[in-house]
Amino acid sequence: ESHFTLREAAIPTPGDGEILVKTRLLSLDAANRAWMQGATYKAPVLAGEVMQGGTLGEVVESNHADYSPGDIVESSHGWQQYAVRKPDEVGKITLRGELSNHLSVFGVSGLTAYFGLLKCGRPLAGETLVISAAAGAAGNFVGQIGKIKGCRVVGIAGSDEKCAWLTDDLGFDAAINYKSTKVAKGLAEHCPNGIDVYFDNVGGDILEAVLFQMNLNGRIACCGAVSQYDTGTPQPGPRGVPGLIVVKRLTLQGFIVSDFYAERDQATDEMAQWLEDGKLKVAEDIIDGLENAPKALIGLLHGENIGKRMIRVA
């Protein structure tokens, strides 16, 4: 926590064509850690800068005809209570359900799960789907969508509590606690017919264990590599690359959720219907106070959260 500083400043004033946004909710994501290191799809966060992060906020002052006080907008202005934004830096939100749902199921987490699984993983009914970080913000939705699509779903998580939640509450067919069970052994037990689709949030040793049990023409959706984010000396590997990819004709596809935003409305409509039908459940971990963001992010990187973690700023 000592690496973060909370600073006070005057509330900014919007100029011509700009709006002033009051932050209501702030998204916390494992990607925050990668952004500090740079070499991602964003410019690195440098020392002394405002920490990056997705936000939901309320327009409190507007100098633009398309926005009025009280409008709810999504933005990426990071860890601050107020921000001046230009119209092309925000998107107006039409509320569906709770405001927080637009950071979880209708936000980056749910959309990452939806597009990553359906566009990159391309699951078919009867196939076996494995998800790492399965109790996390995106992973739990991936598994639930997999069940909707008729897959056998196996989650990998970091505690017995999380594994029980995945199977008992969300309907996963099995879950593996990677801290107490060798992943390769657990996969052999719970995926007797091999693995057809893998949604990878962690990389490293778990990706390696999965590679060896992938079926011919299997698909891997590469979403993140959280096991490598917090080390200056990431492990080499995984083994089996490129050999297993070639022999098993595997497809590994990396993606960023915004790649598919042209289809965002359709995805949101379908997930809203699944919610209404009781096929999809939403888990949110909301912590009050911007001052608690550093501790909450560190906790997220240590696996404290179940579901989508966010900060209620106001």
C-alpha cells in the first residue's frame, strides 16, 4: 500500500464541449498490475500518475448538448473522485438492473467472458470446458455461459470455498483447488475425455498442465496471465509450445474485449435474458471508499475476491 499516495486537489472545471463526471464506481482488475509494468495494449502507468481503471460516473456539470447532469456514463478516468471528460472519452449508460451490474455482468467482466468464450473458444454442446481463475470476475461468467451452451465445465480456483461456490452455487460440474491439488492430476480426474476448450486467465504452470490434456483441434482463449504479472522474473515456458500446438492442431487466440464491441448490444441483450431466466447469476464484491483501492487491488491479486471486485467511490 505504501506504493500509492492519496492526493487532494480542487475539483476540475469543464471547458467548452466538456463534462464533469463524479465517479460512482471504480473497477478493480488484475490488468491494473500489468498496466503498471507497461508492454500491454495501454500506455504504462508511470510514477506520480493517476492509476488507470474503468469507472461508472454521474455527470454533474455539462458544457455539451448531448449530456445533462444526472446522466450515467462509463469512462476510464481511473482512481479519482471527479474528472473532466470529452464526449469521445465516455459512453452514456442506459441502466439495466443495478448500477454495479454495468461493471460486472454488463461491463468488461461479463463481456470478456461472453466474447472470449463464444468468439475464441467456440464451445459446442457436449464438449469439456476448463477455466482458470474461475471464481474471478470473468471466469465465473465463462463457466455459467459454458453450462448454458451445454458443456461439461471444470473450474480451477484457489480455495475450497471458491471451488464449493463454483459447483454448489453456479452449477460447475467440478472444481480444482490448485493450491491443494496438482492441477494435472485434477484435470485427469475431472476431464476423463480430455479438454476441448480452455479459457486462460493465468498462464504459467496451469496453462502448461492444460496443454498436455487438450484434445485434437482444441481451442484456447487467452485472456490474461495473472500468474506472471507480479514477478520480475517470470518462468520460462510453458513446456509443450509449440510442439503440442502443432501435434494437436490447437488454436490459441488472444483477445481484448473491445475487439468485439460492435456486437456489444447483442451480447448485453442475451445476457440480460439469461439473467431474467435464472440461467446466469451475478456475484459482486463491493468495497466502500476510494482510499481503500490500493488494499483492495492487492487483495484481488492475492485471490481474496469471489466475483467482480469494485470500489464504491460515491
